[in-house]
Amino acid sequence: MAADAPLTTLIVDDEPLAVERLQLLCARAPGVRLVGTAADGEAALRMIEALSPDLVLLDIAMPGLDGIAVARALDGRAERPAVVFCTAFDQHAVAAFDLAAVDYVLKPVAEERLAKALARARTARATGAQPASRWAEEFWVPHRGEMVRVSADAIERIDAERDYMRLSVSGRSYLLHQTISELERRLDPERFIRLHRSAMVRRDRIARLSHDGLGAWRAELVDGGSVRIGRSYLAAVKAMAGR
């Protein structure tokens, strides 16, 4: 398909005002051709089968088959459309990530924010579906009223703060609503290591290991910070260092 071909788009939302807003935004967006709308998940799947759109702008909270279920039904198809979730709630971002959605846009959808999502959908169409990695490559986190992507490779340190994880990225930080055990399961252990029940770091951020002479060890980081190593994690950390 030509790179400049219109991005055929299906809107799925049970709220008429939300549908109308997306229709207006799509009408103003260059290179977008709206092929239809659906008000529930079952109708969405039928229309996707019949129309083969490039992109689905998909609400999550719908009666019956919700948006997450629709995306799961599409997962694994050889010719699946790109999915951009358009929702009023940010707590579904982890599930959306698992389903390889192109983007996650919070309502009310702003014109410039939709433009970014459309650009990502075009990139996905141009590059084609990529094999899913066993490990998380990116996370979506709420930041200043929108959801932003954080590359796993860019995360330097993770610290637990009650029900949230603080992701430290190049001098900035983002809060992600997820447990540290879940993050440990998602992140490549060749790149990240858990040092404490409330802390993980990217392995290449560790400059050296030090101890106080009484058995307590710390990981000294390249930025000058340090993290205490919990006893349960010390053996793995020493194994990383070849000791």
C-alpha cells in the first residue's frame, strides 16, 4: 500500500457526542478516510471483518463486549488494524500495552493529540506488524493530562511508592500504577535487576558494589546515587558481578 494512501478509519464508541467529536476531528485531519462507526464491540468486530480498516479508534468502557475484549479478539490476526484506545480512564493502559495498541488517548480527545496517534498508526501501517517481544519494550504513563510512552531502555531506576512505581528517566520521573513484582516480570532480566523489595535499576547504571564491613551492601550508581541491596537479592547481584 502506498505510504500516502488515506488511513481508513473506524470509530467505535457508545457515546454519540464522543463519536461526533472524533468524526469532526477525522474530517479535519489530512489523509484520513472515515469508513464507519460502531456503537458496541460486537458491531465493531463485524465491521472490521467487512471493511478491513487500517485504524480503529476504540473506546474501552462500552456495554457488552468492551474495547479491551475487542482488541483481544483482534490479537493474533494476520491482518489486524492498528488500534488507538480513546478513553476517559487511564487505568486501562497496562492492558492496552499488553495488546500492542498503537496509542492510548484520553478524552476529551484534543486535535493535536489525535494527530500524534494518527502519525503512529501510519508508521505501524508502513512498517507492518512486528513480532511481539517476550519483554516489555515500552510503557504508557499518565503525564500532564495525557498518556506518554516511556521506552524500557530509557528507564534508569524504579522505586516503589505505595501503589505506584516511580520510573526515573534522564532526570525526569513518571508514576506508573503497577506493582514492582509485575514490572520485574515484564522487564528483561538481562537489562534490569532488582536490588531491594522496593527498588530496581538498569544493570548498566550500576558503577560498583560497596559494603559497610558489617554485611550490608549497596549498589553505587553512575549518577552518584546508591541503593541498598536487600538480603534476598544479594546473591543475584553478586552473581551479576561474577562473585
